[in-house]
Amino acid sequence: MRLGAASGEDPFTKIKGLITDMIATLESEAEEDASQKAYCDKEMSEATAKKDDLTAESDKLSTKIDQDKAASAKLKEEVATLQKELADMAKSKAEADKVRSEEKAAYDKNSAEMEQGIKGVKMALKVLKEYYAKADKSHGSADGAASGIIGLLEVCESDFTKSLTEMTATEETAVSEYEAYCKEDEIATTEKQQDVKYKTQEAAGLDKSVSELSGDLATVTDELSAVLKGLDKLKEMCVAKAEPYAERKARRESEIAGLKEALQILESETALIQKSSKRTLRGVRKH
């Protein structure tokens, strides 16, 4: 070493070279590690943001699908209720039509018979009155009995007429009530039929929306699955390591600093050896 130093050569050249190479290697690794971390940070950030966006979109679509399904189910229940009400109303209308038909038939029969009876009584009264009104009647002793018969017939006529009037009034009332019922039933039936139509259309629209949203959700789910798989790979590559980046960086920087310090010490030692060698060699020449 002294001879080398005396001749101007650095005795630590090889060691310095090795240390310099180690420093260069560590710095290169540090640069690559930093680039890898930057890449990982960027990719992880983007993948995480994408995952959050897709998760939010998935939740939004799922909520909307659930809401539309519930609304559709409720509408279908309402339609079923309306259809039952319409069926009950149709049954009631048929019964009302039957009752009205029977009442009219009874009225037509009874009123015709009553009118016929009134007509017969009137004819009998006319005949009797005309007969006993003759001046040359041959049965004067029968006047009292005739008066009684005529009186009874007049009472019958009055009763028949009153019954017919009451019967007619009852029929007219029944007709009026039936017509009012038919009108109300027609209006209610039309309203319920329109409700059934619109609610059925609305439910169909919601079902279509659910189908379309389900397709969108399937697409989002596939995208989210792909992002999660990619994120798992990134975590495996960037996160799942024995030594975190911060610790690797600190360790490497400490190692580089130590090597640089060693290199600096060697530089100092080389200088001292060279000075010492020169002094020694000068002493030898004098001797």
C-alpha cells in the first residue's frame, strides 16, 4: 500500500470501485422502487376510485330496482282488488237486472189484470145503472138489492183503482231507483276499468324499467368484479410485501449513506497513507 501510494497509485481503488458500484446499484434500485411506488399509488388510487364509483352505482341501481319492484307489486295488488270489485259489481248488476225484470213482469201481469178487473167492474156498473134507470122497469122490488150491488161494485172499482195507482207508483219508483243504480254502476265501472287500464300500464312500465335496470346492474356488477380482481392483483404486487416501501426506502438510504461515509473515510485514509509514504521514502534516500 505504501509503495503504491508512493508511486502515486490509490491502494483503495478496487474497494472504492466496489463501494461506488454498490451505491450506484442501491440508488438505481431506489429509483426503480420509487417508480414502482408511484405506479402502484396511481393505479391503486384509480382502481379504488373506480371501485367506489361502481359500488355507488350498483347500490343506486339496486335501490331503484327494489323501489320499482315494490311499486309494481303494489299496483298489481290494486289491479287485482279493482278486478274483484268489478266482478262483484257485475254480479250485483246481473242480480239487479234479474230482479228488475221479474218486478216488471209481475207489474205488467198484475196491472193488466187489475185494469181488466176495473174495466169489467165499470162495464157491470154501467149495465146495472142503465137497467135500473129505466122508467118502465118491471122489478121495482129489486131496487134495494140493486143499490147494494151497485155500491159494492163501486167500492170494488175504487179499491181496484187505488191498488192500480199504488202498483203503478211502486213500479215507477222501482224503475227510477233501478235507472239511478244503473247510472251510478256505469260511472263506477268506467272509473274502475280506467284505473285497471292505467295501473296495469304503469305496472308494465315499471316491470320494463326493472328489466332494463337489471341489465345495467349486471353490466356494472361485471365491471366491479373486474375492478376488484385488478385491485387484488395490485394489492398483491404493491401492498402484500414483507417490508413496506417506507421502511425499504429508509433502510436503503441508510445503507447508501453508510457506503458514502465509508468511501469518504477511504479517501481520507488514502490521502494520509500517501503523505506518510512520501515522508518515509524521503528519509530512506537521505540515509
